[in-house]
Amino acid sequence: MILTLEVLGILTMCTIMFVSIWGFIIMKQMLSQLKYRNYLVEKLTQYMHFLTKKNDVSQTKTDNNKKE
């Protein structure tokens, strides 16, 4: 009976360790993907801001030329 409990305890500990290690690896990969996605979104936001700013400057120049 005691031997059965010891074997069951060892199997349980090995299973928990296996699941914990894989959980850590998966969480690390998810964090890496999240950082990459945030990087891409930031670059897209900067590019959109640049285009908007460029468009505003060109419209201002056009408006100034029309006033003259």
C-alpha cells in the first residue's frame, strides 16, 4: 500500500513538473509574440502619423497658395 502511494506521488509530481515546464515555455512564446505585435502596431501608428502630418502640411501649402 505504501509503495503504491509512493509511486502515485512520484507520477503526480512528474506530471505536474511536465505541465509546469510546458506552461512556462508556452507563456514565454506568447509574450514574445505579444511584444512583436506591439512593435508592429507601434510602427504602423508612427507611419500613419507621418502620413497624416505629411498630408496636413501639403494641404496647408495648397491653402496658402490659394490665398495668395
